[in-house]
Amino acid sequence: MPLRFPDWPDDLAAVVYVDHFGNLATGIRAGTLPESAVLRLAGRPLRRARTYAEVPKGAAFWYDNSNNLVEIAVNCGRAAEVLAAGVGTAVLIDSEN
């Protein structure tokens, strides 16, 4: 059993890292969300896509990154700029999904 801090959350519904492409890594484990989950960041709904090509240019979406965390990106854009978001920005999980 791994050592855990009792008050440490398993998931953090916020941006925890902005990479040099402007993608927004969150502290949400992607495996805890259904593929149909809609996230909200900066008031914008974000649907899941497996690849950038699945969404139109300029569209924001979320995907399961190589660390199995939810990452937010924009096809041919910088999510940090398009969504005016950075480390600490809250990510909401739509309760309807």
C-alpha cells in the first residue's frame, strides 16, 4: 500500500502545469471520467478527442495524456492563451455526464 497523506486529494480539478506548447495538464485522472464527459474551463465546454485531427482548427478539447491525466489543448493553438488559463485555473466536470 503506497504512503498517502490523509487530506491529499486523489484528483485535483485544476490546471497543474502548462507545457511549452500551451497545453494545460490537470490533476484529474482521465481513467475516472467516461469518454462522454464534458469539462468546463473558462466557461467553455470541452469534449474529449483522441487526436487533434478529430476537432476543427481552433477548437479546444481534452484528452488522456501520457501520464493518464486529463490535458486540455487547442487544435493549431495554445490552450493557455485561447482559454486565458494557467496553473490553478479550476476545471469543472459537468454533472450531467
